[in-house]
Amino acid sequence: MKNHPRIEIMDTTLRDGEQTSGVSFVPHEKMMIARLLLEELKVDRIEIASARVSEGEFNAVRMICDWASRKGLLPRVEVLGFVDNNVSVDWIYNAGCRVINLLTKGSEKHCTFQLKKTYQEHVEDIRKVVTYALQKGMEVNVYLEDWSNGVKDSPEYVFHLMDELKGMGIRRFMLPDTLGILNPLQVIEYMRKMKKRYPDLHFDFHAHNDYDLAVSNVLAAVLSGVKGLHTTINGLGERAGNAPLASVQAILKDHFQAITQIDESRLNEVSRMVESYSGVTIPANKPIVGENVFTQVAGVHADGDHKSNLYCNDLLPERFGRVREYALGKTSGKANIQKNLESLGLDLDEESMKKVTERIIELGDRKELVTQEDLPYIISDVLKHDGVNNRVKLLSYFVTLTKGLKPMATLSIEINGQVFQESSSGDGQYDAFVKALQKIYQGILKRQFPVLLNYAVTIPPGGRTDAFVQTVITWSYDHREFRTRGLDADQTEAAIKATIKMLNIIEE
């Protein structure tokens, strides 16, 4: 594009994203996500709820609006309302919000068969609500629900509706592909018709991902001259979801040189927070925020990174607050292993490197996961020397699980030659074990204890009760994230093994 368009981002994670099956944010979670979106990511606007849903939703909206008002951010907070004789307007106003996104019918079918009203009756109802909201000093945006079907099947209905509403003081007209039916060529065709007929109006585009075209359609809308886009964190949303903010931002900047306010370095942090609160796991290969997207697997790629970054593109991990990793497995080769050794500050001669490479390939053939933190242990085993100084040794432990009582753990552990014993209860056996460790590190040694970020358990399919369980735990310590793995027939024992590995790593 010749110019650099300024694109306004409205994130609807807290409204449309919450319509993901099984997702429900409690008020304090909504508050935290709203703060991150506005203050950290710096999105232009957030849509935080639908009116009249519940008392809990009202309290969440009021909490966010109170905070936003104190911060001078209230004009950037929006709530979906309905054409319901002003009930939604009062609900939103009383909750402290001053921007209503009014849901109207953008297709003749919706107007006729859902509302069972004529076009003129619907227009009059809309006019009353818009007038009432403006009189209360509110800003009004209008959604044309099912606009994509409307402009395709009944364009005259859409144009008549726009002609009636365009002079009423509505701030934005928001055009949703409600059922995700459009492709990029259609978006360009229909959006350009809207822009040609109404050149001075502000249009937002709201995409759904039913055909996996949400991101493509969003970018087609930008080509057509829209001023605003709707996104969600991690692509949350009804059915197949909405356009994910991270992907939209990266493509807007790299392919269109478009200008947004988004702070890309915070995308990963916010993505992980929403993953935790929503319970919807981010696919490992999801662009920008997936666990594997900045991981080189093939050894030839790692070798290319040594030689003028031959296998890098503009999506540099540091740009998004992440780092490049080099996977260890049967396809990694010496270059990947060398990169991991460099990160650990280790150096091996050619013969030792060959032996370690052969062992990692052997483990990969058995489908075992090898992490960077496993490397010192593999080196010690292969080269048969004391390459790993286990400063932390679990001497013994005892865990209990009794119906009606909290699980208990008692452990004896050696840390740098000093033996400690401690007991604790917890919400589970592993939780009790960790809390006992925390008593030692934080209570006795007065030291920081790593924060557990993620706990993943892999159990082989097939129903075997004696199969090994793999537990991979992600930790945060001293501004660094890392993973440790434990393998055992017992899940608790596997997690404990991963934890002792972690303690030895932080001792180093």
C-alpha cells in the first residue's frame, strides 16, 4: 500500500471471546484482562460485555468502568446493547459505561424472521434507542448484525438502513461477518461498495473464522479502506472464533505497513494470561504465540542461523518478548545441539559432540521429549563422568491421600550438603510436596522459589495403567522461563522428578 493507514483495534475478548464454548471470566479476571489490553497492549478500544446478561456481569462492567474512569480510559470501554426500548441503555449507563455498541439487524432475513418486524418498524425502534442514548451523553456505535449476508442477498435493505441512520450522530458503523461466510474477494467487493456510497463514515470490520479466513478477511477489509478492526486474544470467539490479535498485528505491520498502537512485546504475556483464565490451550503451532513457532527443529536451520540468519524472517521472537529455541530430537543434528550448549555455557570436543548427538537421536526415535535442561544429564550419562553436580538431592519423601482429609507430604532433602526436613498439606499430593519445599526455601533459607507457570501431563493412549506418564513443568525464575521433564509410571513421582531437576538448575 502506498500510504500507511492508521488502523483502530477494538478487542472483544471479554465479550465475543467469552462466547467461546466453556469460557466464562469472573469479574476480577475481566478486570485484569481489561487492564492488560488497555495499559500494556495499548489497544484502542475494548468491548467488555453484553448488557443484561447477569448480576455478575453488571458488577464486572462497573468494576472495569470505575477503574477506567480513574485512569482516564473510560471512552475506550464499550458494551454491547440491544434495541429493547432503552433497557440496555439504562443497564450500560448505570454500570458506568458511556459507549454502547447497539446491535441492529443488518440483513432483511434477520429483521423479518427473527424480529418479525418490517424494515420501517425496526428503523423506528433503532432511532428511539440512539436518540435516548445520545441524550444521556453516551457515544453510540452500531453493529449491523449479519451484514455479510445482508449486503450479499439484500443490499437495498442495508443501504436503506444506512441512509436512515447515517445522520443521527452515530460514531461508528460496525460491519460483522456474523456467520463467517465471506472470502477476501467478497470482503473487498462489498466493503468498497459501502465506502463508495458512504465515504465519510467510519467503518469497523468484525470477522469470524468458520472457513479459517478471519485473518485474510480482516486484511481484505484494510485494503478496502476500513478504519477499525475487531480482534480477540488467541482468536477466542463463538464457533471457530474471531481474528486473533497477534496475527492481525504482525501482518498489518509487515505486509501493509499499517500503523497501530499495539505494543507487540506484550502480546505473548497477555496471550498466556488469557489462556490461563479461559482454559483454552493455545495450539503449539499457532502463529506468534504458539509454544513451537520460534523453535527450529531441523539441524540445517540451526546451521543456517549460524550463517547470516539464513532461516529467519521478520517475525523475530524478541519482537514479541520471546527467544528463539532449538529443538532436540532425531532431526536436530549437531547445529541444534551446539546452540543449546552455547545457551548453557557448555563446550564439547568433536568426539563428545558426536556421542551426545547419537544419544539425542536415539531418544527422538523413541518419541521422548528432550529439553535444553536435559542436556547436562545426557552429557553426564553418555560421557560417563560427573558432568552434573546435583547440589539438590531428594533423600526421601512420603505423601498421603485420605478421603475427607487434605493430602499431606513429608520430605527430606539435601541442598548444598545441608539436610532439611519439612511437612505440609495441600490441595493435592504434588501441591503438598511443593508447599513443603517452599517452607524450606522461603521460610528457612529465605530464598526465592520459582513460580510454576504450566503443568502438562502426557499419558499414552490405550488404557494401560502401567504406562509411563510424562510431566513437563514450565517455571519462571529470575526473569527466565524454562521447562523440566519427569518420566515415571506414577504422575506425582514424574512431577517430583521434574521439580528436583528444576531445583538443580536454579542452583547452577
